Amino acid sequence: SSPANTTGSILINRPPDGLVDPKFVEKSCISRSQSYLYRKESPHKPSQYLLNKLRGYEDLHARCGPLTKSYGRTMRRLIKSKHHISGTRICKYLVWTAANGLGNRMISLAAAFLYAVLTERVLLVEFGNEMIGLFCEPFPKSSWHLPEDFPYKNRFDHLQTYETLLMNTINISMEQFSVPSFLHLYLEHGGHKENFFHCDDSQSLLQKVNVLILRSDQYNIPSLFMISSFKKELENMFPEKDTVFHHLGSYLFHPSNEAWGLISRFYDAYLANSDEKIGLQIRVFNPKNTPSQTIMDQVLACTLKNKLLPQVDLLKSVSSQLQNKTSKAVLVASLYPDYTEKLRTMYWRRPTVTGEIVGVYQPSSEGKQRFNDNSHNMKAWAEMYLLSLCDVLVTSGESTFGYVAQSIGGLKPWIMGKTLGTEFREPPCARAVSMEPCFHFPPKFDCKRKTKVDHVSSVFPNMKPCVDFYSGVKMV
Ligand code: GDP
């Protein structure tokens, strides 16, 4: 990338991809203008159609977002009406609410944003204290935070649900049936029942609802590609189907100045000067039943076999290579310190057979996943982002934390299968089929033929089962 011009501390050279409107420069979000200095230029460029859609969405958000006249007018009318209202001056909203860990939240939020763009809804987010201050405001003229006085705030659970609405279409007569103004759309995993969200009939119903309150922890982007009324738009926006999160995640999630401080300081101190950066994400879902040595064996089997890391030389105590030594920096993200300690010791005690120098660095080791803890989430976000800046990525299967890192980084990771007990399954890791996150619980229903299917990837092109979670599906 070209050297940057600066005004004060703000760099005004823009990344060339156009995801961010060049007019949108602020000191309150340094990462928006500086991050491209830390990242290799992506070979995947957003389509002009996507860029036009994003600018169009920004206009909608500026017109209907919190504190605008249209927002006030719409809310005043909505509070008075239980049933959906229509009119050109009425704005529609999609409220995203949080469920599960940060990775789950980010993938479901990106999917919610695309749904909002497709349905011309304004996206508002309810972050709660634990997510406040992690990201910059993504839209130029109006906030995406749910206003304190938003109708039914803290009482969303009492609203009519999407499930009930669907039931009513069957059980209630046409004269009595009505679509509500507010609806709770619950798409969190766990309800393994078919929800028909990906069917066109459901979408024409949902389209009438003025405010959708979404609770989801899933990356249901493949569902959107299954809906025929969205098909053309999505094809125009994403000629490369495996770049959805890569573009939308990079557009939405700019680290706040506090997060950017954590990211840039760590990067500058430990990663910047290495010849190659290897990101290693080690997520242990069941630490009680998985000895750390098993995981360590799996990590070594994966990285050494695939030549991501060099073997150590057991015969020599000093490398014979004196000049032009290249260096590898390994960035470890894990709740535990053990793996870094073991790797570091291994590369300290012996030279490598290639003569490469290997440094191993871990920003934090939090011990366990914590809820309602802002600084814990800040570290998690910084680590996902640091992983995304690496050249090569090795991740733990089924982890949405890893999905965010791989997609923002535009990387196809080596994914290690989930391990339980004292032995890992061969092969220790496999290359992901695309950089997209996996949608863990896709529908199993073909809406056109009205039949059950074993795996939706058999019905739709550009979808494949995920290597780490076979019943899941991802865009390729
Ligand atoms: P998933 O459970 O792996 O799909 O990822 P999530 O991000 O949804 O939830 C896991 C949560 O545990 C994260 O959001 C963090 O709060 C915490 N966590 C897990 N692994 C790490 C890690 O390597 N570093 C940090 N800082 N936190 C982690």
C-alpha cells in the first residue's frame, strides 16, 4: 500500500476497496483509516453493485435512524397501533439483540445487516454494557444503537413471536388474521424445529411487519440465498459467493480506538517484523474431558505435517545457518497459556531444521469465557482481529471466534476437528472449503417442492457442507 498522507493523527489515504465512503473520516475511529496499513490488500474486491447498495443503505439510515424526523414520526404512529401500518413516510426496522459469545454475535449481526439491506429496514443494535465501545459506529450520519426509549425495550419477550404468526396463518380465518407492528423473530440455535424463514411465503409475511426484533446467534446467510425474491439482488451484490462476511464484516466491524490500541500495539511489538505470521486459535469446548496434551499433539501434527511450522532439529544444538535467517511469528489465541508455553519452550530448546526463527506470542489467557464483562470482550475482539492480520490461519473447528478471524482476513484456515478424550481423529486438520463462516443449523426443507431434504447443499449451488460441522452449510 502507498505511504499515507496525514492530517494530525488521521491518515487520509483511503483503502482502495471503497467499502467505506471516502467522506467518512473521523478521529473517533482511527482504525477505519489506518487498518489498511496493517493488512495485505485483499484480492477480493467488492462489486460496484454492493458499494451502491451500501451507500443507499447509509442514506436510508441517515433518514430513518435514531433522532431523525422520520424515526420520531414512525414511532409515534407505531405506539398507537397494534397492527402493522403502511405508508411511504413510515420507516421499517430490524433490531438485533445479543445472544451467546462474541463470535456468534458478530456473525449473526452481519447476517442481520444483509437482511436489513435486502428488506430496506434500518438496523438497530442492542449491545448492552458488555459490547459497548468495541466497534466504531458503522454508518456516517446516524447511530446504530437502539435508543433508550425504544418501544417495548426490555419487554421484547412479551411481543408476538414469528412462530405464533406462522401458526395463525393456518389456524385463524382470513377476516381475523392480522400482521402485528412489532414481532419477535427468534432464530437462535437450539430450536431445531423447522422455522421456514427461508421460504418466500414467510418472507412476504415478515415484510409487512414494521419492527422485527431479532434474536439469533447464527450465520443464516445461506438461508437468504435460498429465498427466490432475494436471489437476483444477492447475485449482483456478491458475484463471488464466498465473500459475504469478508466484505460485510470488514464494512461493519471497525475496531474502536480502545480496541485499535490493543491491536496495533501488539502487532507493532510482536508481529510486524516477522517474515510470516501464523495465527493459531485454540478453542477447547470441553476442557474437563480433553487433556491439553491431546490438543497440543493435534496442533503439532497439523502444523508440522502441513509445513506451517518447521520441525525442530533433534540432532543439533545450534543452527548452522548464520545469515538470512527468516522468522515466523506465531500468534496464539486461547483461553489458556499452556500451548504457548509448550511451543515457546520447544523452539527455544532446539533450532529448527530450516534455520527459521520462531517466536510465539499470546495477548491474553483469560481462563474461561466470561459474560457481562466488557474488557473480556475487548480482548476477544482484539485477538480475532489480530488473527485476521496473519498470513496463515489454523483454527479450532465449530468456533465462531475463528470464523470471524478467517473471514475478515480473507483466509481459508486449516481447521482442527473437535477433540474429546486422549486421542484426536486423523487427519489432525483439514483446509476449509471457503473463508465464509459456517451456518451450523440450516433448514432441512425444500420450500419449492415442499419436501424434507437431508442436506440443503444438495438443492442449492454455491453451498457445501462445512468440514468442521457436516450438518452445517457454507457459501463457496
Ligand atoms: P465460539 O464459542 O468459539 O463459537 O466463539 P464465541 O466468540 O461465540 O464465544 C466464545 C467466547 O469465549 C469469546 O467471545 C470470548 O469471550 C471467549 N474466548 C474464547 N476463546 C478465546 C480466546 O482465544 N481469546 C479470548 N480473549 N477470549 C476467548
